[in-house]
Amino acid sequence: MAIRQLRVYTEPELKVRDFAAVEECGDPGVRVSLGDILPLLADAVASDRTWLSDFADDEITISSDLHDVLQAYRHFRRPGA
């Protein structure tokens, strides 16, 4: 009679490049590329997911060049602009 071995499933380990833990100002966080999270956020917005409101007041850090591009985009997408 063969002895069965118990196998425990564990999640695959995350690659360091995918999510890197950071601590700034005592706040633990995760560094991700915009390209990794943008499709998820866009889908959540399009699907009107209620959990988005839980994070509406959270602050994020973006690069200054992305901030400049977003400000210009906001200015030029205004109706009548």
C-alpha cells in the first residue's frame, strides 16, 4: 500500500520587481508601476466598484513629470477649452 503525502498549496512567490515594500514617513507601502495597476483601477472605475471610495482620501506619490502631464490633460479636457 502506497503512503500518500499531503501537499499544501501556497501562493506563488511574488517577484521582487512586481511589488517592492517601502517605508516612507513611517508608512508601510508597496511600490508598483503605473502600468501594473492602471488596468485594474480603470476596470474598477468602469465597474463602479464601491471599495474605491474606501481609498478616495488616500494620498499617493507620483513623479513630477507625471503630475505636469496630468495637470495639462485636466486643463485641455475641460468643456469649451
